[in-house]
Amino acid sequence: MGRLDGKIAFITGGARGQGLEAAKLFVREGARVVLGDLLDAEGKEAAGSIGDDAHFVHLDVTNEEDWKTAVSEAEQRYGDVTVLLNSAGILKFGKITEQPLAEYMSVINVNQVGVFLGMRAVFESMKRAGGGSIINISSVEGLRGSVGLAAYTASKFAVRGMTKVATGEFGKYGIRVNSIHPGVIDTDMLRAQTGDIDLNAVFKRGVPLRRTGTPEDVANLALFLASDLSSFVTGTTVHADGGTLASSGWFPTEEGGWTNRPRRP
């Protein structure tokens, strides 16, 4: 028996990265999965590689009509959605005094508005099913403030806040809502901003486990929250950061000194 037998999961940002890893794992655990993404070619290829229990739909998470169409297609193909993993996101570095408003809003629209619309879109489906699990991907930046990440931090704080609100509003319908807060995860999204640097060399000094995370690390946590093993878990803020936020922040350097900040790209 798989841990997600009988579940119908909708995953945004499913064409690659954390979303794709979660889709693969969810299907292995018995779920049928719909992958939503703007990357049509990559998304169709990803769903095809997973097999008959995965299906791709075009989705712009900032577009309410796209959400309605995508969830309707998921329901027609597999049945009422019982798991939503809001994994789509973008990252743009920029200081408050320097980041263009259009770039700031692009991050807010994908990371924040996309989650808002996603929760709305699956609500009736989960209500009909008698319950479900919504998992919103936030970030450690939704728990602290890092210089140069104004838009990203604002969006991820909002995701954490909306998760708390939805917990209260959806709970009586048996719908659980939790947020996952990854630290530095080696994904295409991060590499698009950092280039070809060695992520472990740059970031591990600020992580007690002394490594960056992987999409599989986040997918495994999402699996727990999607499954009935977490049936009494809702409204939680779950860290997947290798201990970054829990530590004192001081680590030995390779040069023999000490640092309280990782090197930034």
C-alpha cells in the first residue's frame, strides 16, 4: 500500500525542480497527479516520463481563469482534488531602493497571488471530497529578512500568513493547510540567479548539516503532509533548512576563523 493511495494531487511548478520531484514521489506512493506549469514542452515530457498516473495542464498561476480550467480538467480526468502542492515560484534579487516595481510585482504575483488563487481554486473540490491537504511552499525567507531579497521575502511572509488564515477557514471541512520553509535548495530557479557557482561551497557554512538541500528533501516532507500520517497536522510552519534557523549562526571557516553569514553569490 502506498502512502498516497486514492489521493488526487495537483502540483504547480510541476515541470521541473521541487514540483517535479514531488510529482514523481507522489505517483510512486499511489497518487494520481496533475502537473501545472507554464513550461508546456517540459511539463508534457515530465508527465509522460512518470506514466499514466500523471497528466500535464498548462497553468499560469497568476491567472484565475487558468486555475479554473486546470482544476476542472484535473477533476474530469481523475476526480476531486485532495492534495494541492503550491510549488511554483520565482526568485529575483533586488534591494528595496533599487528593484524596479515591475520586477517586484512579478515575484509577488507568482509567489503570493498564485498561492492565493490556488487555494481558492481547489476549495470546492476538496470540500466535495470530504477533506484534503494543501501544502504551500514558503521559504526560510518567510521567517527572516535577508538583504537584497525584498520581493521574495515579502511574498514568502505572505504565504506563511495566508496558510494560517486558511487553516482557520478551511478546517471545518477537513482541509488541512501547512507551509514548508526550505532553506537553500539546489534547483534550476536558484541556479538561474547564481550561475555555475558551487552551491555547497557558497552556502554550507551557514548550515549545521553542512550541505545545501535537494528537491528530494522537500518532496519527502511534502509527502508526509499530503498523507494521512499527518491527519492532525494543520497550520504548521515546517522548516526544511538543514538547521539554519535553529543554529547560533557561528561556524568555523576553512581558513580557521569563524563566520556568522554564508558567502553570497
